[in-house]
Amino acid sequence: MKIKKGDIVTVVALSKQIPSFYHPYAAEEYERRLRTVPHLILVAYEAEKAVGFKVGYEREKGSFYSWMGGVLPTHHRQGIARKLAEAQERWAKAQGYPFITFKTLNRHRAMLHFALNNGFNITAVDAREEIGEYRIWLRKGLE
């Protein structure tokens, strides 16, 4: 498996194949968020096939936000998400970011376990009407 810098077209195509993304973002949303800020798009390849991705950008000055990421269901439990996260963290640290933040939904238990097992801490919870829709904010120091 190789991880390379990627592009919006590839990540949009991948996101449409990941069932946990109920309404995947269109290319226009990626372009809107990434257009004017430092960002990184990573894609994991097995042979020549794209199997996962991770996209992040500078959300606030000095803060790197890991916005979107996913792995095709046929490639779960192969360490791909971890390798993408590690590559993103190395890049963000090299750029001088002191930490990475992201948010997930309470119903995405696998993502919560992944984050907590990889050194992230919960920093805030935004309540919603349904408990599964609560937004959970997490942060990891890169020092």
C-alpha cells in the first residue's frame, strides 16, 4: 500500500463508495473549503486502486483540522486509516502545527475508538436532539 498526495476528484469518487457517508460532499464543497488555506489531500493506493483518503486544512491560524477521511469497506481492518492519519500528522507537524483537531458524530463509534486509541482527547461535545447526532470534538498534540 502506498500513500500519495491526491486530488479532489479522487476523494469525491471514494467518498461515494463509503456507506457511512450518507450524503458525501460534492467537489464544490472541497474546493470552497480548501481554496484559500493550506491543506493536504492524501490517498491510499493498493496496487493502482484508490482505497482510502484523508483531507485536512488550516481551519484557524495555527490549527490543522482533519476534515474528511475514509476507507473502502472492502479494505477495513488493514491499518489503512492509521497509516493515512500518521502521514497527515507527520505533514502537519512538519508545517509547524502544534495539534490536529477533528469532530465526529457520537454514532460513529469506530471513529471514536480509533481517535482515543491514537492519542486524541475529547475537548467538547455539541448536543443535538438525538444522542447519536452529538458532535464530539477531539484534539491531539503533535509535539
